[in-house]
Amino acid sequence: LDFPINAVITTLMSACKKKEFIILYGSQTGQAEAISEEIYEQALKRGFHPTRFCLSQIEKKFSLEKESCAVIVCSTTGEGEPPDKALKFVRRIKKKTLPPDYFKHLSYALLGLGDSNYTNFCLCGKNIDNRLQELGAIRFYETGYGDDAVGLEVGVEPWIEGLFIALSKHFDVTSSLYDNTIQHFEEKVERIIITHISEHISIQSEKINFIEGKLDWLEQSSMASLKSLSASLYGSVLKIPSSPEPFLQLDFLSDQSIELENTTSITYPNSATDVKSVRVIKIRQLTHDPSVKKTFEIELDIQDTEFVYEPGNSIGVICYNEKKDVEYIFNRLKLSEYADKKFTLNVSSDTVKRGAKVPDYIPKITTLRNIFMQYVDFRAVPRKAFLRMLADYTYNDSEKKRIQELCSSQGSKDFDMFVRANLIGLVELLQTFHSCNPPVERLIEMLPRLLPREYSVASSPSIDPTKLKFVFNLIEHPPFQETARYGLCTRWLSNMAFQFSNSVLENLENLHIHENLVNIYFRKPTNFRLPVDSTKPLIMIGPGTGIAPFIGFLQKRHSLMNESYALGEAYLFYGCRYKDKDFLYKEDIMRYKSSGVITDCIVSFSREENEPKYVQDNIRCYREKVMSLLFERDGFVFICGDAKGMGRDVTNTFVDLIEEYKKVSKPDALKLLSTLRENKRFVEETWT
């Protein structure tokens, strides 16, 4: 029999070749990387043949000039800039010497990640998209945008689903190798043995007849909650993410005397300096009335560091998870006995996950306590893939089904309502789903990195280069099971103030090292800095703690005045709730006004009667002065504060005023504002 085996092999290889494409990601905090990994794993299960690289690996691992099909996932950071790991790629494709048909061979799809509370939403993704088209590349699928303001999954999930339809059409093939649907009530809990920490811990989990499990599901769902099954999804075939493949193992050390790596040797996104431990020398509580937010000012001693800063700079503060939460997780998952045993974290030899690697922010030698105190963010709202993993280790039928609902496409409304809106993290999930017992390796694999919290500096080195101040509000989260919850870093920092008076801290030597020392670094400088020419007019807009960098600005202007420098006009638009309860730095500002450091301070009070409510209201009242300083005197606008409300409203106000002042259309007003941004004369430092 003359069987054409070579022809068959050639045909198969050709078919495989047709389904090859490259996945590229540019990530600052890990979101884009995680989403690209999800696309990669789904592609493999659907019969495609992807490769996956970070955009920083251009020319080392990949060359876009040699690719015919690419999927790009890229976030935006700072004031619309590319993430650090995408800078090299963006500079490369921006070269003006590239011909307009440079990428004519390339078909691509792009997913941008951002936060619509910020003005430059997904700007990096949009710029890459536009540039690729300018160079002749063709989109085979419409560009998608993941918006962190409403939850990335809202835009990302349907985009990924449509991506594989588009890929199949692009390659003219049908992928039928992957089916991620489950029948809601057909699954049975069969796994009753969990092996934690490789072979070191073996926990026997019995099926427990929870009271909740005995209830009729309709009775449970009559009161909608995080735990109760959804009546609207009864009988539905749920579409859930595929179960993530395990890939890590813990190898305990025979020599337990080896020292752990110092936290300050770890690098962080956006950092421009090394991490240094500095001493807290003063804490002031700036507000005391219970009807307003608790606001604090912390002063740090930086004289033993090499830090050099200027007004407008920001710092990153390394924070730690709360001990009580870490102890709860260890007790709940029966890990306490192993919490302080040293081990190395390695890729499991029997994993089927391709490209598996140990997270690079976890030290080579560590302990569970070290990881859960310093390196993983178990308070973060989980991604649906994390919930999918938890479902695999949940042994009560009702609880398992509810977790599957929450991570399903059909359960997105419940996920947003009960998980995202209430800021539910791992601790709350373990408190809710009593039969959920995930192995600790799976948690380390899937929990995001615990990132520092960033704060604007509220001082100038012209006053004292050995001291640094920053300001923060104690953040309050929605309570859970009648327990108050607070922001992680602000709770930790504010606890210092509650232990001492609101003036100079005494007896600092009696504090624990994590309580009297703060690990900080300086962020990479942005455009938020005083103009070199001190005669240029300034318009400073900063309600609430957004006043912080402007205190540094005013201190610097005061020093310049004392040195006989000429100063341009300066207007501060400040906002708070009440005249006499939360007007931060009121005495300082009035003193600077009387001495001529600032021309005027215009304050809005949102809870007072017969007063302009918000800073944008006062900006409209001073429209002629503001527009004249901006366009006739080459003035600078600086905005600092909350991006969700204030930042967006102030930007919209400026668009309206430019349209009115310049007598142009709204699109032209937007272009003028964009030009101001490009010239670093309209600068925003906002947060969510």
C-alpha cells in the first residue's frame, strides 16, 4: 500500500503553521501580563500555536518584522506613558525613518488597559494602535479596551471571546478543541484529599453537611448575597474560565539557619531610587471632627539616605498585610505549623503549564509568613480565574456552585455587586465559603503582588533637605459581616498616631521595627514640577489631600522670594467640606497669601450653604483670569487629587472654558488642551 505519509505530515505542519501567532504584552503592575497569559492558555486549548513575550524582549526574543499575526495587550501608566517594559518597543516603532509599508505584512489585534477616571485613558494602547496602522499593519479584529474603573473583566472577557472567533476567521480554520462550559447542577464533588505544600502537608477533608447545603436553593436565593445561589441563573449552562494549571512547589530547606533576603533589596514598578528605611519623627492629625475624613501628616527623617527631591515629587511607601489577617489564613488553611519554615519556591517538575516561572518579586529563600505579610495582595478583588481555582477546592456542592456562578460570564452582575463593589478579598471569601480549602501553592501562584502605596510629597527641601512630609486620609472600606475595614497602608500609618499624641512622637525606640520605620522610595519624576522660570503664572487646583504637592510649591516660592527672585501670579483653588473642620493647612496658606507667595486662594466648601460647592465651580467664576493667565501669559495649570470626580470634572470645565474663550468647537478645544499637555503646561497628578 502506497500511503503518502510525507504528504500527510506536510499538510498537518501547514495546518499548524496557519494557526501560529505571537502574543505580546506591556505590563506595569502585572495586569496585562496576566491577561496575555490567559489568552495564551486559551489559545493552546483551542488548538492554536501561540508564542508569548514581553514587549521589552523585542529583538532578543522576537522581531515584529518577522511576524505575520500578533495579539498585543498593553497598559497605560503615569500621564499616558507606556509601561516601563514597553518603552523600548514604543520608541522602536515611533522612529520617523520607518517607511509607511514597514508592517504591511502584519495582521494584529490590540487590547488596551487603563482607567477611564484618568484623562489619558488607554493612551499607550491607542498610540501603538495608530502607529501600527500608519506603518501599514492591518487589524484583523477591532481594538478592545479594558477599563479598571468598571472592572477589567467587563471589557476584557467579551473581547477575548471574540478574539478567537476572529483568529479562526483569519486563519480560515475552526477551533473546536476547547469547551469551557459546565452544566450548572451536573458537577459532583469527588475530591476529598488536599495535599498542601507538596508532600509536607496532607489534609483529609471530609464532606461536611453544612446547614447551608441542606437548604433548598430557592430558599437560599431569596436573600441575594455573596453566598446565596442566584435564582436568575437556575438551570443555566454556565460559561466559566478554564481551570488554571498548577505550577509551583515549595521545597523546604534542611538548613533552617539561612537568613532571609532584606525587603529593601526588592525593586518596585515606577521606582527611581533604591528602597530605604527611614524614621518617622512626627505625626500630626490634621482633622478631628467625626463628620469629616481623618487626615494625617507624617514627617520622615531622610538625612541618612541619598535621597534628593524637589516639590511635586512622589514617594512609594512599602506596606504590609495585617498580622491578624495572615494568622486567620494560616489557621483557616491549617498552615500555622509551617508558617516560619524556610523554603525555596520552584516550578513543579510535573506541571503542564507552558512557560511557568516563579514570580520575580518573591525572594529565593522565604517563608509563608514572609510571603503573606509582604509580597502577595490577598486583599485585592480577585480575578475570575482566581475564583475558578477556588471552586476546584470547594467541597460543599452549594458553595462550589455559587463560586462557579460568580466567576461565570452569566454571573458578572453578581460578581460586580457582591465581590467588586464590596471589595471582597481572600479573607472574606474564606469566611464565606467554609468548605473552600485551596493549597497554599495555588494562592501564591494566583494572588497579585502587594504593591506600595504612592503619596505626593508635601514639603520642599528648601526648608530642610533632611526632612520629608506626606499627607493621607484614613481610607474606609465597606464593612463586612459588621466588621469595619480600612485601607491597608493608611490603617497601618494612622495606627502610629493613635499610639501617641498628635505632636512629636516620643519613645520611638519602644516601637516595633515596622511601626517606627517606614520603607520608601522615590517614584520616577513626572512633569509635576514648578516651571524653571519663576515669573510664569501658576494655577494650582488641589482639593482635600490634593493640596499636598502645592504646600511644597509654596514653600519653594517662599524661599525664592527670600532670595529676591521675581515671582509670577499664583492662584490656588482649594476645596473641602467645611470652613472650620477640614480646611487643611489653612494657617500656612493664609500666611503665604499675606506675604505675597500666592496671589489668592479661592476655596469651595461642598457642605456649606450659599457657597460654590466644588473647585470647578470657582474656576468658572474666575474664568477670565484663568484663561488670560493660561493663554495670554503662558501660564501653567497643575491639578492634584481624586481622578473619579474632581479630575474629570475639572478637565471638562477647562474644555468648556477654552471653547468659550477661544470661540472654537469642542474638538478644537480638546486639541488645544492636548497641546497644553504636550508642552507640560497642563499637568495632572490624580489617583483613584
